Amino acid sequence: MEELKIFAPATVANLSCGFDVLGCCLDSVGDEMLIKKNDLKEVRITRITGQDLPMEADKNVASVAVKALLEQIKSDQGFDIEIDKKIKPGSGIGSSAASSAGAVFAVNKLLGEPFNNKDLISFAMQGELLASGNAHADNVAPALLGGFSLVRSYCPLEVLSLPVPEELRVVILHPLIEIKTKDSRSIIKQNVSLKSAINQWGNLGALVSALYTEDYDLLGRSLHDDIVEPVRSILIPYFKELDELVTKNGALGFGISGSGPSVFALCRGDENANKVKNVISEFYSDKEIDFELHLSSINKKGVKIL
Amino acid sequence: MEELKIFAPATVANLSCGFDVLGCCLDSVGDEMLIKKNDLKEVRITRITGQDLPMEADKNVASVAVKALLEQIKSDQGFDIEIDKKIKPGSGIGSSAASSAGAVFAVNKLLGEPFNNKDLISFAMQGELLASGNAHADNVAPALLGGFSLVRSYCPLEVLSLPVPEELRVVILHPLIEIKTKDSRSIIKQNVSLKSAINQWGNLGALVSALYTEDYDLLGRSLHDDIVEPVRSILIPYFKELDELVTKNGALGFGISGSGPSVFALCRGDENANKVKNVISEFYSDKEIDFELHLSSINKKGVKIL
């Protein structure tokens, strides 16, 4: 096999009470990538469409992640990477993670699978380190594994796959504003009250239970973030109004996707998800901010070959 | 039915990463209680054997919990409560919770079950409030429900029952020293680092997953408390040495039971649990501190009628 075309999905990380440890993979939003072996012993970004991103191999997350993989197995195989970028960078739905995860997934296949998908997470995290200064796993893990990924531990890295309730749907609103990742990180307090932390882990434990038992109502009650959302949400226009609106219209829960500005609503079933999508669209249409809206089921496979 | 004899089990709360939210119920350690209706419109503690505890109805957790229940349904039915106290007060394995939970369980039965067992938790918590100044639920909930109880939220109170892996065993060491609950609480920092909190909720999420999947190794890896154990363990003699000892001998995990001084080791199967119990016994036998050792499976029923 000399080349591979893949779909690299968007993801929602920092899922409410699962800040920094829980993410899920989307079905209907993602990039397409074409990865080819070359004879140059060099990893190159040969084409990017859709967005303006660095072509230099040391500055693009995809090539950086691939190099981390090749270094691990002391391979000097070269690769050309083409990215048709459909996820907007800075949207908060794992744009860099899709590129990193997609690239290492394809390269691993083209090399005869020296690694399994879980092993690939740490290489893809090198892309995240480049993109945000923080090698977090809660976007790249669900991008590679599909479904819900829980990062039990970063050192050593241990990621669990959690079950996906069948009727779960995600509505994503991406207000087209820029929030600098640096700003978004800098406003988070590095110390939190024990009381809030206890609420948070009580909710996360319940959320995990809800995924195993397909208890949608419990899932909704657990989707609270006592710690990061209260500070980060001030950067997101109409956050509180949207929260009230989608809750009133039957969404299970609402929160910030990644570090924003995208927000997500989890819904049960297509009918409710469409309703929630419509009310968000109506609400935002007379605001001064352009936006994109997505409706997706949970992608159980992660990156896939096209 | 005029009287009821019950077994009120001991419990392990503050289960490592589940500080304040996760507890489990023991099988082989507990009190016996006899609760009888009386015609005096009065709740009385008529007999306590085994330990020296207050007989005054306003100072005993069992009668305080029962009064909270009766008040809720505006009942003036009187009860006599006899307690054969086998769990030592201040041991850290839910001594007060057993009395509170046992009393409300029996009274509820004698009144024709106006409440289900989950409803009883909030009444039993009034006993905990009296005993420790803090109406925590992670002892009384597993005492009433059996198995593992997760407190998702205190306000409003929501408690989940989690599955019990069949081969799980608990070894409890109770060093016969006194740690004042006040001291044990006062050394806990009221602010924690976000980094530690993230580790904690990653581990708790994984622990819940391990209970659903019966993954004993994952259960063991998740049993870490980054926040409370590091400070509280200094009050417990030989904590670090015990941790190393039981880990070396195959225990899944080790931690402080409740607010101590008891410590617990979770083990897989009777053979390993007996081994761990024996090495603890040997280690502690030449120390200057008297101790008690228990080995128990997880009690799935909670309080039961004798």
C-alpha cells in the first residue's frame, strides 16, 4: 500500500465535568487527508486546502505527529501529506487533533501497523503540544478510538474507551469569533475549592455510570462543570442564554466544546437534536456574529479509511 | 409487626479518589439492633451493649435519625432502640452510619414502609451530622443500599448504586488509636490544585468504569487519592509501609477508610485477601499499637433483617 485517503473526525473535548479527561468523537464533521509514501526520507506537507495553515513540516501538527511516530521505530520512510481542511482551526472541535490523529493513523497503516490505535495517541499528542502548548489527549484519543475516551492518567498515559448510548446526538454551535487558546487557558484558576472539585468528580463518576447504563436523564444531570465553565463561558457570546434555551427545548446538557468558542448540546434522538439545532439557529440568526451549526451522532470508529 | 431485629453493616467511605462521594458496604462487620414500637410517643435508646455511647435521645445518632424520619411524616409513634455495638466508634468504618441507617431502616419497616431505602438516606444523614458535624452520605448510603454507592450530588441529594465485582474482598486494619474527627477534617486543605483535581476525577471515572467491566487491574490502578490521602495519612501509623507491603503482596489498592484510623486493602479473591490479611497481621504484631483486622466481601444488600 503506497497511499491512503482517510476521514479525520472532529471531536468534543473537556466534556463538562470531564475537563481535560473526557472527549467524544463526531460523525459528520471532519477533514479528509491523503497520505502517500515518498522516496525522499522526508515528511512533507504537500497540499492544504480549505484553510490557511503552515506547510513547513516543523510547524504543521500532522507532520510533527508523524515524525514522532517514525522516530519511535527509527524509520526513515518519507511521507507526503495532503489535507483538505474542513474543520476550522480555533473552533474548539479538535481541528489540530483531527490532523494529528489522521496523519499517524494513515502512516501506521502504510507501515503495516506497527502500533495499535491506542499506541498512536501519544504521537498525536505531539501535534497537540505544538498547537496549544499542552499535550492533552482528550481530542486525539476519541479521534483515534471513536466514541467516548476517558484519560485516566497522563503519566503514564492510560486511556479508556467508554460505551456510547445509541440515541445520543451532538449539536455544535461555532460562533465565528476568535478566542486565543492562550487567553482561554490563562483565565483558568490553577487552584480550585475542594467543594467544587468534589462536585466535579461526583458528576464525572455519574456520567460514566450513565454511559454504561444508557441512562440519558442521568447523563443530563451529570453534565455540569463547576470549575472551568463558570470562568471560560464569559468569553463566549450569549452562553447563558443558549444554555437556558437548549435546556428549555429538551437538550440533555450544554457546555463548552474544548476551549471554545464552540459550544455543544447533547440530545437524545434525531428529533430533539433537530429541534435544538433549529432553536439555536433562530436565536443566533439576528445576532451580530456569524456562525456554523453541526448536528452529529457519536462516531464509534474514529478515523476511517475512505 | 411490633419489633424488628436487624444487622447494620460497617462501611468504607472516602474510597480513595472517591473522597466524599464513594463508599461500599461490608458483609462481616456490623452491629445488631432491636427496634420495638412503644406506646409512649417517644423515641428512646433503651439499651446499648458493647460500647459506651450516649443513651439520651438527642445525643444518640440512631434516635436523631429516627426522629428526622418521624417528623417528615408527622408521626408520633414511639420506638425503643437497643443497640449491640460491635463496630467501634471512631474506627473509620461507619460506626455512626450503621446505627443511623439501621434505625431508620427498621422504623420504616415497622411503619409499613412509607419510604424506599434511597429515601431513608437523608434521615440517616442527620445522624451523621450529629456525629461529625457534617451530613455526609457516603457511609449511610452504602449501609442502606448495599454495594457501592456514588453520591452524584448533595444538593439535591442523588445517590447511585454501582455494580459489585464478584471476587472483590476488603481487608480492614483498625489500629486502636484515637484520631479526633475534628483533627482529621481540619488538616484537609480547602483549596486544591487543578492538576490534582483532574487526576482525581480521571481516576474516579476509571474506577466507575472498572466496576461496570469487572476489570480488577483497572480498579487497582484507579485507587489513588491525590488530594486527601497525602495529608491525612500522616495521622496513621505506618501508612506508607503498609501501602508498600500490601501492594507487594498483590492487593489491588490501599487507602484510608473514612477519616481513619482504619485503612483498607481491596483484593481479588479470598486467597489473596487472606494473604494480605496475614502479612498485615504479621507486620503489626510487633508494633506498639493494638489493632483489629477484618476480612469481608462486599455486602450487596445493606441493612438486613435477622
